Amino acid sequence: MSDAHSTEHSSAPSFTIETAKVLAEVAHNRQKDKLKRPYREHVIAVGDALADFDDDIRIAGYLHDIAEDTPITRQALLDMGVSERAVGIIERVTKRLHDNPDDYQAGIRFIAEDHDATLVKIADNAHNSLPERVRALAEKWPDKPPVTKYRDARPVLYSAVDVEEVRKILARVNPWLLEELDDRLDEEDDVDYENLSYDDAGPEAAQ
């Protein structure tokens, strides 16, 4: 009986979403972002934006900057019970681990090669692109628009995953970007709807 209980206990997940949130808050507790706001607010927002996805992706969202901005190592995360998959996502979105950390767009293309990492990066990008944040950054650096790189990264990231996955993330963290997404989809849609005939609509239209 005790053996069965111990087996059942050991099969339970050892690192939960709630644990990830607590670790993120503690690890980034004293850090500030470019606008001198508590950095933990950013990492929590990114994790929250991924609420429609599985635990590994959500955990990676909360911890997406932990390898970038804290001394916590890969092995330490694994020892805490973070899954290999979640650690892999965290490492892929960690700029300092890229071949050329100074080449932002190359890093985005590398991230976009992995579906799960792309979702985390979309959430990160969306929170960094909130209207009030964009305005504040523009006021702080009027001669150097700081959000251009985020805007330029979005088409690469969006094209790497299903559009409905993008919508779910944006709806949670930055609904203002949904209009931009729809505009982009309209531009990519080359069907001439004004001159579309009944016959062109395909067999489905007749059913």
C-alpha cells in the first residue's frame, strides 16, 4: 500500500505553473525594466498570456527571461523539476545563448524555427508592445524609436504558428495588436473579392 502511494506521489508533476510564477517573481524581484518598472510584472504578464496552452509552454512563459537575467542555470531548473521541454523553450528564447546575440532579427528567425518558443516570444513581444509602453519608450528616447524591432519581428513570428494561436495570445495580453494582425492578413489575401464570380467560389458554395 505504501509502495503504491509512493509511486503515485512520484508520478505527480514536481514543478507546477504556480511554482513557476513564484520563482519568476522571486528571481526578478529586484530588477527594473527600461522604464524603471518592476520587471516581475513583465514576466508574469507573458506567462499569463499563454493560459490557453499546455503547462510546459506556460511555465516557459513565466521563466522566459530567467536564463537571460539571473544566475539560475539549466541544471538548477532541471533539478527543481522543470521539464526538459520547458527548459529547451527557455534556452531558445534566451538571447545570450544565440550564436550572435547582437543580431536581433537572426535571433527571431532562430526562435521561429520552434513552435513552442515562438508562442512564448509572441507573448513577450506583445507585452513589450503595449500602447502605453510604446508611448513611454518613445518619450524617453525620441530620437531612437525603441519598438521598431518588435514590429519587424511580428511577421516572422506570426507566420511560424497558426493564426488562431496568435489571436489567443494577443487577446489576453495586447488586444490592440489584433487590428494590426487583421490588416496584415488582409494584405496577404490576394483574392479579388470584388470580381469574384459564383463559379469561382468553389464547390462548397453550391452546397
